[in-house]
Amino acid sequence: MIDTHSHILPELDDGCETIEQSMNFIAQAINQGVRVMFATPHCCDGVYDCTKKEILAAWRFLCETVERQGLDIQILPGAEIRVNHDLVARYDAGDLLTLGDTSRFLLLELPPMFIMNAFLRMVRQLTERGIIPIIAHAERNPMIIARPELAAELISTGAEIQITAGSLKGDFGRAPRKTAKILVQNNQVFCLGSDIHPGRKYRMKAAEKFLNKAGSIVQTEKIVQKNPEKILKECVDQFIYDTLIVE
Ligand SMILES: [Fe+2]
């Protein structure tokens, strides 16, 4: 499985506070069958604004620890980018980290309330630049909960939908659970993320089981593996990555 959303980089946002906490979540991920994890700290959200440089430095430190312990998992860098009016300008300025840094996939977090037409315009502007926006935990957004049909519009404009593993188990309440199920039933979910933070349960295995029961094994495979592999294919291996970084 591929976990496309996590807060495992230590000391950057409201995610892991220590490397021990990071390693604990990584051990849980491995036990649950996860072999690739994207580390996606908060960016541009008004509280946390991790820079590319900070994220890549924390990511390298974590990768070194994982490598030293000989763990069978690949960690890739990324960011969960809050959508603001200056999203496209910040992308153009080179401030925003795509998943893996080299892929076209940009993980976006919508604010609780947003103007759909203005956001669709941003999606179009990003797709014109070759970017594929992924909407993080769409099932937890109040506007998408109220109108799940917005998902179809987002997808037809060029965005993809990500849901949080724990939402399928009711960790975020009934409404996100219901919305997540609707998105799965409508075959609108591109990928799954743990969105793991301290205090939350790591739910990738439980979510996989839920998906297998609720839908088809083929659809589950797409959500947990095949679609995220499309992101992975555009990511450079961590060992050759260092030679490509221009500080
Ligand atoms: Fe997150």
C-alpha cells in the first residue's frame, strides 16, 4: 500500500514531535502493509508554513534514520498546501512542493468554506501548468459534506480526490464517514492517506479491509496502490535525489 498523506516529519508542524514518534508510526505503517509513505507537513495554512528547504532537510534526516534501521519502506517528501488566494502565484514562484518534489501531483487542503468557481479557476490554472491537484480529505470538508456532487465537478476540471483512512472507520464522525462512502461508491477516490498525527490511529489496513468489503478488490487496489503508483513513477529515488537538488 501507498500512504499519500502523513505528518511524520518531526518538529515541523502539528505532526510528530520527535523522531521516536516518527519511527513508531513508520513501524505501524510497515506492519499494516505500507511500503511507501509521503510525508506531507502543513504549508500556507496560517499557522504552519513549512518551506521546501525545511521539509527536504527533515525528510533527509528521517530517510537516514529509516535507512540506518534497515526498514523496508520508502519515505518521500511532500506538503499539504492550504488553498489561499495566492496559491497559483506561490506555485509560480517555486515555493510549493509537489508530492515527491518531482511529480506533477500537488496535495491541496481546501479551507472549510470556499468559493467553488474561484477554486475551479485555480484548478484550471494549475492544470494548464501541468499540475494535477489532489484534494486532501475531501470527505471532511463541510462544503463537500453538504454537497458531495461537488466532487464530480472538481474531478472533471482536472483535480483528484484523496480521502483519509480513518474517515472510513468513523474517526472523524458520521458525516465524513458517510461522505467518504459516497465518494467510494461513486468511484471518485483517487488515493488514500493516513493523515497520521499524534493522537490519531494509523488506519491504512482497516481502511483497506473496509474498501474490500464495501466495493471491489479491483477498486481497492486502484485506491491503495495503482493510482498512487502513478505519483511514485514521477518521483526520483531518494539515493539519487541528493545529486539533483539545487539549494
Ligand atoms: Fe494532513
